[in-house]
Amino acid sequence: QVQLVESGGDLVQPGGSLRLSCAASGFIFSWYAMSWVRQAPGKGLEWVSGINSGGGSTTYGDSVKGRFTISRDNAKNMLYLQMNSLKPEDTAVYYCAKYFGSTIATMNPARYLYSNWGQGTQVTVSS
């Protein structure tokens, strides 16, 4: 069955960096676009970034543009999110989610628009 397992979350100071990873299994990873979605404490889901199946097209939410970089390694079935210049408002649980197809079909974070979700990894930005 499809599995998405996030890792890399941690407590980091403002201005610091983290790299999140998402290990995918149970499907042909290179066929599907992927995304990162986050949920801050007490708030709704926020779409962060998406990448198409081949990795050649990426998109970012306005709040992370210029600070975060999404990438993937299709040979290793891995999705990544490099997060730089972290701010306290980046504190959230970060989820990787699989699109139904090969393109970044939406920037809407609603769960039903993605075929599968990971369990999430906690990122806390605080001094």
C-alpha cells in the first residue's frame, strides 16, 4: 500500500534552516506530482509547495517563496523540502501529500484533493 513517511522536523531558532524528507513507497513515485502542506497550531491546512513528477516544475506559496526549496530524487523515491530563514510563523506540522496525477493540479490544501498523506513531522521555530 502507499506509504509516505516524513522526517527531519525539529526545534530550530529563527533564521535557521531545516531539511525535511518524505520517503515514498507502494507506488511508482516518478509518475506522480507531490506537495508539502502544513498546519500551524490552531489553524487550518496551508499549501506550501508542489513539484511535478519529473521535478522540472515547482511552485511555492507566497509565505515561503524565496526561502523554501522543494526537490525530489525519483531514483530514491524521496521528496525534500529545504527550509531556510525560518520564522516563528513557520511553526507547524508539515505533511507530504501525493497528487492524483503527474502535474501540480492545485494549490488548495484540502485533503480530498490528494490521494495520500503522510503522518506529518513537527517543525518548531523558536528562540
